[in-house]
Amino acid sequence: NRLSEIPENYGALVNAGSVALLVWMITPRCKGATVKAEALRALSNISGDDHVKDSIVSAGALGYLISASKSGQGLAKLYATATLTNLSSVKTLIFQSHFLVTVSLFHRKDVVLK
């Protein structure tokens, strides 16, 4: 988790596939509460970087983050809420109630969603 505290490591963490692993750790399939809290902490740390936000959303984290922000306990709830706040510049559209299409708009001024 300390690797996620150093901004210079964010790119290497994404390239190594750790975002998908962290997202798996916050799913119901992972039973360890401490593991979930630490994964949420790491996601919170790296989600502040604009280059990492799309990777987190693309890995399917939104539903699990929302769930943890509503039903999580203590620091896990705090980290989930902080991650969602950091991801607020990523716009996600829901199509056919099962598919998430992510459109990153923080660098695009020509796209407007209504």
C-alpha cells in the first residue's frame, strides 16, 4: 500500500495491472475486511491522478465503490467516498442497465453531456 502513496509510482502500478487486482479486492468475492480497507485506501491514493481515473472506472470499480461508501465501516467507507470524489471528473453513462461506457471529459471541451 505504501507504493500507492507515492505519485511517481502510479504509472507503474497501472502498467503492472494492479488496478484490476485492487478492484477485485473490494468485491464481495474477497472476504477479508482488512484487505478490502487497504485496497480502498490504495484506490483512494491513486485516484487523485487524472491518468489513473479511467483505469479505475474501466476496471469496474464504480459499483463496488458505491456499495462500500454506503455500507462500509470506518476507514473503508471513508476511502470509498474519497475515491468516488476523486473520480467525479470522469463521466460515466449507463446503457441498457448493464453496460458502462466511460467517457473521459476532463480534457475535452468540445463534448457536452445533457
